[in-house]
Amino acid sequence: MFVLDLEEVTCPVCLEIFLSPVLLPCAHIFCFHCVRRWMLEHRDLKLTCPVCRGERGMREMSNEGNFGP
């Protein structure tokens, strides 16, 4: 029997079940809208993962145009 841990399908930003999940380069997963909002609200700072503050690959993700206004 396959059992999912609720934590595995819950966004650490909004604490809801993932909606349009996005996998960051650091392997943390967020709702698309949560990570987009995080990037827009923190664009004056270094782009980092909301959980681990990892920077690797975040700039590239932002530059792809997926998170812009």
C-alpha cells in the first residue's frame, strides 16, 4: 500500500497542497505562485530558496521569464 506523508505534498510557503508545483535547483518544491511571489517580493535581494536560502540556479530560473511580472 502506497501512503503519502502530507508534508511531502504541502507547500512550505502557503502550507496548502501543492498547486502547480515547481522544483527548484536545490530540490525544494513550492506552488508556482508561491515561489513567483517570493521572487517578486525579494527581487532587491539575492534570489534564494525560501527554505534553504540556496542560490544555485535561482538567477537562471528568474531569467527564463517564468517568474517575472
